[in-house]
Amino acid sequence: MNTSTSNSPSSRDSGFITPLGGRASQQALPRDVSSLGMGLLPGPAVNAMGAGRGPQRPAKLPRELNPEEQQELRRRINSRERKRMQDLNMAMDALREVMMPYSSPAAQDHPHHSRRLSKISTLILARNYILLLGSSLQEMRRLGVGLGGVTPRLLLAGNWPFLTTPGQLLFTSDSLLTSTKSSVPLQPTEEPTLAQAQWSTGEGPGGQLCSCGACKLPHVIHTSPGTRYPK
DNA sequence: TAGGCCATCTGGTCCT
DNA sequence: AGGACCAGATGGCCTA
């Protein structure tokens, strides 16, 4: 089921723990006990929430524990986190499987298309797809078309919001609508019509021009990158 | 070689 | 109290 290539968790498990937190194998022992939560290593900087919060909280790994117990505790915590991230990656792979047909024409002479979708690209493409489905649904409603065997024109045409470069791709209502007045997320009552949908064309991932079929399909017109994941 | 992407470790915070 | 979640740090792999 793993559709990923060299970066899948299972294929990357062959590495070893490096002193400062590099690749780790599932069986690899934790590092030196001195690094187990006692702040010897550079570690993450004090984050904004934790900074200046008065007296130091007790260490997460209690000092009462002997080194072996600390090591075991740290091992369990690491294992849980690893498992959590692997589950997340499995979900990401499942999403990738669904989105891949819409992101790659599988043309072997277009290597920039044959690569696995990155996480960020997968999420953005999925989001764009959902928005597209919403607009298609809206058109069906407008035309009074029932769901019985009728597929929205835009979906049939395969006009997917293809990716250009990850980081630039947020598919906003601004970019979707010809009218650029609204900057708020789409509301059910203001879904764009297909006639209003407007795409950019001709540029493949990474910004290079490409003449393949997929690249000639419409692209999302994106806005400037903007802020990254505001908290 | 630089930059993108990723896995892992880690400590802090939130939640049950 | 323990687990889940989050984000920073680090280093490996890969590609342009």
C-alpha cells in the first residue's frame, strides 16, 4: 500500500541515531542518558509559550528515575511519537494515492511530473480539489441538474487545479473567482460559478514551461505566498 | 553545492 | 499521570 518511494518510513528505517538526532532505526538505542531531557544538548530553543513563564516546571523526565528508567521512559515516548508520525504518514500516503492521478500524467519523459507529491503539495492539491467539487456542485444546483448520472462539465474536462510550486499555491477565493473582491474563505452561498473560474496555464512545477498535456490544463492562479501557518 | 523534503528526537503544553 | 499534539533542531537523501 505504500506508494511512496525512497522516503517512506519503512524504507528509511535502516539508518542509525546520530548524536544530535539524525536518522534512527526502530531498534536503535536511545542516545546517551545525559541527553534525556536534561538539557545538555542544544535542543529546541525555548518556544514562545514556554518562555518567561515563571519558575521552571519540573523536568518531564523526573530526576527521581534512575538512568535506566529515564532511558526506558524516553524510549517509550520516542516510540509513541514515531508511531504517531508514521500513522500520519500513512494517512498522507492514502491521500496521495487519491490525488496522484490528478497531479501526474505519468508521462515518463516528464520527470518533473513523475515524482511523488510532497506533503504540502498533497494537502494543497486536495484542498483545491475539494473547492473544485464545491463549485461543480454549485453549478449543478444552478442548472437544476440532478445527481443521476450527470457529471459536472469541469470535472469531465479534467480541469484540475494543478500545482505549480508548493509554497505559492494557496488556492484562494480571490484566485478562483474572476472577481477579486472577496478575500474570505468561500461560503456556501458564494461558491464560484464554473464560468467564473479562471486558471492559469502553461507552466509546470518549478516554473518551467512544459508542453505536455497535463501542463496545458488550467492551473490555479495563486496569490503571493503570504504568512506561513500562522498560529 | 545549495535547497527542498523528510524522519527522528526532544521538551513543552494540552487534554482526558 | 500519562498520552496526544506541537514545534524547533538536526542530519540524511535527493535533485537541479
